[in-house]
Amino acid sequence: MTDELIDRLSAELKPTAARDLEKRILLAIALGLMGTLLMGPIVLDLLVGRPFGGAWGSPMFWGKLAYTIGLGLLGLVAVPALSRPDAHRVWPFWAAGAVILLALAAGIAGWMQADWAMPVLMGGTALVCPWLIILTAAPLLMVLLTAMRRFAPASPTLAGFGAGLLAGGFGAAAYAFYCGETSMMFMAVWYSLGIALTALLGALIGRYLLRW
Amino acid sequence: MQADATEKRMRELMLAALDGDAAAYRRLLAELTRYLRPWFARRLSPSHASHAEDLVQETLLALHTKRMTYDRSRPFTSWLHAVAHHKFVDHVRRHAIRPTVPLEDDAPIFAVDDSANAADRRDVDAVLTQVPERTADLIRQTRLEGTSVAEAAARHGMTETAAKVSIHRGLKSLMSKFAGSGK
């Protein structure tokens, strides 16, 4: 029985490229990003009515871009290690938590100077922002999780969480091009919430989808 | 150290296999089987010993389909250990088996190799063909796998006394067949 299995497996052996896992992740990100970037003009602009470059020219636009891409990159650092059975790399998650706390601290300082004015916190889009970020990130998250089904994560939940952080970060960056908000507090609360929810969604899906 | 030599040999085979060397791959899988079988068997209670073979196959299959997750710069044995452990935990959960082996028994996979046992087991199998199938199975379960007579009898739908008689007769007939030249 086992001998037959060994015969069959060695007969169908195909060479595996070096760094195959990393290449697959990058390919999935490239494909998924195309979908996420298309969500901008199609869903955000046409359906939701957000013109491209709403916060154009504000320094906060670059702040949002750096913040979201930074969080996405922390997810990218975690995903390859978490896709293996013998590695456990969760420091990027702690780092992401620290980055979010720093942004919140800076946001609260700015909000205090603005005398706790409600618009600084809520802007005009606070209640849709997290949901639109999840929506924008969804194509990237789905393509990435699908590619990761071939991996062997020690913890499917953690691997899904990493994929969600990656997709949430990059998805929020794509969303920032269609978002007119320019307050630090707004970003620290609502962008972080959108990214965190995407990460939790990834963990939830990963828990079932990435089992092996 | 022996462990280092095992790691070096296994890793070389795995790297060759990743480059498409089917002969090295076959040798790797065959060698791993010899280590994995006793490793799983130790972790299963005697009544679940028959699951060890399934687990070996599941592990080899996972090694095959997930081989891209092996990072060539890291030790192979620890990767394989992680795969085997994952398969064991998954199996135990799926079959709702309560592991009875103490958890502190964390001897590495590569500590015991059962090639000698395999030869013994083949001899035992050959000898047991000399008695009726049910008797052979009862002997295997009670004398080799450590199942209680009551449990083995229940599996065959017989009373404990009948099972005892059957085992006794079987062993007696084997003694008369094989003990002659030995003693």
C-alpha cells in the first residue's frame, strides 16, 4: 500500500523552482492588485460617486498612503513565513498594532488641538469608510487566499490574518485615491478599522479555506 | 552526532528531489516511512495502532503536495516533523481519538527506525497464515497490539471464553508446527 503510494508519488515528481512559494505569493498579489485597483474607477467612482484624487494636494494624502502601504508591507513580511508548517512569525502583527497605536496617539493630539471638533473625527464618510476599504481589498484578499490553499500553514487562522492585513493595507491605499478626508484622526480610526476588519475577515476565511 | 548525519542525508535527498531527481525522491520517501511508522504507532493507543499506516501515507502525500513550502535554507527534519505533527493532530481530531501517549514523549521522528521490526513483522505475518484468519487476527490483536481479550472478542462478536480458547488453540498449533526445529 505505502509502497504503491511511493511509486506513484515518485513517478509524478516534477521539479520545484527555488523560492516557488514566494513567487506564487507575489504573482497572486500582482493579480489581486489589478482587481483591487479596478474597484476604484468602477465601484468607488461610478457606483459610489467618489472622484479620483479627492484629497489630492493635501499632505495627509501622502500620510494615508504611507500608513496603509506600511501596514500592507507588514502583512507581506508575515505571509510567507506563516504559509509554512515549521515557521511562526507574528512580530509583524505586533508591529502593525504599534503603528496603529502611534497613529491614534498622533490623531488624538491633533483632535485635541482642534478642540474635539466632531468633523475632525467623523469627516463626511466615517460610516462607509471601513466597509468600502473591505470592498476594495476583497479582490486582493480572495486571489491571495486562493493561492495560499496550496501552502501548508502551521496555523491557517494566523496565515489568513496575515493575508487580510496585507490585502487590507494595500486595499486601503487604493481606496485613499478616492477618499477626500484629510484628518489624521479620521485615518487613525476609520482606516485602521477597515484594515483590521479585513484582517479579521482573512483570519475567518483562512481558518476554513487554508486547512490541509 | 547521529541526528546531524540523518539531517544531512535527508536534506540532500530532499534537495535532489526538489530538483526533479525521482530516484532520490523514492529513497527519501522509503526511508521516511521507516521512521514515521513507529513514530506514529508510539503516539496512538494500541487499539488505534492500525491508523499508523494511514498517517504515514497522509504524511507522504502532504510532503508531496506541500513540498514547495520547504524552505531550502532551513533544516529538513524539522519541516518534516512539523508536517507529521500537523497530520497527527488533524487525524486525532478528526477521529476523536484521545491520545494516550504521554505528551512529554516528544522524541524526534528520527530517533527510531523500524527496518528490523519490519523483518520481524513479515515473519509473524507468514507464521500466522498457518492458522484460521479469525484466530490469526485475535492473536495479532491480543499478543502484538496489546488489545484486551474482551475487546478483541467483542470485535469479532464472540464471547471472551471462546476467544481465549481460539487464541490458545491457535498458539498451540503454531507451537507444534514451528517449535520442533527450534528447540
